[in-house]
Amino acid sequence: MKAVIVLKALPLFLTCLYPCMAENWASWRGPTSNGISTEKNIPTEWSSDTNVAWRVALPGPAGSTPVIWGDQLFLTTTKGNELLLMCFGTDGKQQWEQVIGQGNKAARGDEGNSASASPMTDGKHVWAFIGTGQLACFTVSGQPVWSANLQDRYGKFNIAFGMSATPVLHDGRLFVQLIHGDGKASTQEAVVVGMDATTGKHLWKVDRVTGASNENEHSYASPMLYHFGDTTYLITHGADYTVAYSLEDGKELWRLGGLNPQGKSYHPTLRFVASPAAAEGIVICPTAKNGPVFAIDANKTGDLTDSDAILWSREDHTPDVPSPVIHGDLIYLCRENGMLLVLERDTGAEVYMERTHSHRHRASPVFADGHLYLTARDGKVTVVKAGREFEIVAQNDIGETTSASPVISDGTIYLRTFDALWAIRSQ
């Protein structure tokens, strides 16, 4: 049975244009921070011994997605009790590694550890954040620049399964959401901060107060950047709300409640893991555990809860972990069980919902050259043709556990598993 669509508004949007920057995958969600590559002629079929350019073993498991600039690839990983930042050439040869911190902790068995946040790079420097709170900057040649512990600066983390939010890098500044708390609706422990990327200097901090309680004070989502036209701001997600902030001073621009309404029906464990997605004029806000999905007008300000800024909402089938992808007039939601839900961008009407691969999906989908790449924990990547008709193009299995999203650069797909780093290239 299809879910009920609550239609609130029908504005017209311009088609989102993506710059040709796919040669550099500089952050977790790629060149335009939305999981979309502009490259063409990307492989759609491979196996553990077909279309593999190289495979290099890694010293320990982690879920962080690699980043690429030019001919260098960076990733964080574990090595016993150590937490590392490693650099490889796109030829698969290791160039350097640096220890960022000690004290790796596993989260919920095999669900994650202290190397879950992804690094960021601008081609001159690379930044890495780990679950201990250490945020470090290095040159791309591996020389230390600065390091700071955000628990020392902004308070001890109080989060059940570890701090895993990947910071946002923009215009020489780093932005970090630290959404955690004691489970007693005292969200003063949650903060959003801005820092100078080249020095680590504190720029601003704002308390992120929402009134969330229980497990919901803990967010495992990552902040996202809205950057279209002349409008740029930070989107944070967790503790029952999506909240946007000015990059200049941390001023709150808008907030969306109603994601987990207070009252008798309040869900005590609706913690957020999937991050929002943005395209020009629209932000998609997922929740968790088969909860609702919201689409909002990205140009509104103030309290958007129950307002005409909500373009539409869907009562259920939110992706619990993978983040949405918005492309053209469609929105793609890969649920944690491998169901792919496709919605109309303007109305939220269901186009289709079909099963891809019945296994846990923790990685976020990636769009490239007319296809969606959906990565399951068992290492199987399902390639689905984008559009209104459901078609599985290929299912590719390398037989290694993974929770990192695919990365695309220079015609190559890079897959980071718990065991190794793979380069997939048409031979």
C-alpha cells in the first residue's frame, strides 16, 4: 500500500545545474555535496577479478568514505588501537600515514568505530576528524599543520555510539555539528561551531537547543552545505530538528520541527543517521525507523514547522541510514533494507518502490552517468538505471564488508571495504 502524501505547496524549481568538478571528490558527498558525479563512462559491472585496476589491503576496518584530489586519495582508518589518516596515490601506492589519535572504540558490534567520519581536502590540505574528538590538519604531503581536541574545547561527548559527523569545509572554514546530550532534554550540550581551516582557530559557537530527550539527543548524521546561486548556509540534522545556520556567525536561519513531535506519541529512539540532501530551492529531511520524510523550500527563514515552507511530507519509508539523492525531477531514497523509493521532487508522489538487494545498506547512494550505485554491507553494489522505470543494470559483488559510500574520480570507482581499498576501472 502506498503511503499518504501530504501536499502543502507546488512551487516551480529550476533544474539543478552541476559544475564539471567530478575529477575531485573532496568531501564525503562529492564535488557538489550531494552524492552526484558529473563524469561519464563509469563502470557499471565488476567483480573481485573483473575490471579491478588494483586492490590494496588496509590495516583495519572503518566506515569513512575516502576523498580524492588530483592523483591523491585520503582516508581514515583503524590500526589496532591507533586511528590513522592515510594517503594513497590513485595508482594504489601508499604515500604516507599519520596517527591522529589513540583509543578506537567499536560501536554496536560491527556497525562502526572511531574512524567513521570522512576526511576533507582542498588540494593543499587535508582534514580528519575522529570519534575521540581530535580534529587534525595536514598538508597533502603529510606534514602536520595543527590539531585540536573538540572535547577539550566544547565539552565532553555524551553519545551512545560515538561521534561520527563529518565536518563541512567551505571557503577556508570548517563547520562541525556536535549533537549529543544526557538524554534529559538538556540539549545545551549540543553545539555547532565554526573554525578557521588553516589555523584551527575558533570562530563561533552556538548552542543547538531543541528539547529532544532520550536517545534522540544523539545524532549520527552529518551537516550538509546548501550552496546554490547566491545562497550558502549550513544544514544540521538531529535531536528532532533540522536547523540551518549562517556560515558567517552561526546565526540561526531556519528550523524544521515536527520530525518527531512531542507528546504521547513521542518516539524515544528516533535518532537521526541519514543526512539531509539539498538541490536548488529544496532540502529533503529524512528521519529514522520508517518515520516521515519532509521536503522544504530552501529559501524560507524562521520556524518552518507546520508552515507553507513545507512543500510536501510523506508519513513513512524514510531511509534510516543512507542519505537521499536529488537529481532532476526525482528524489531517490535507498532504505536500510535495500528498498529503493523514488518520489516526484515537486509533489512527493511515489514513482515506484522496489527491492534491490535484501541486505543492510549503510552507505549512501551515488549518482553517475544515468545510474545509481547502491552499496550493501556485504559488499554487493547494485547499479540501478535512473529514471521513472525500475531497472537493475548490474549487481556487483567483491565479497568484502563495507559501509563506505563509493567515490568516483577520473573514470574510476573507488570502493573502501573493511579489508581493503579497491579501484574499479573499465579494462
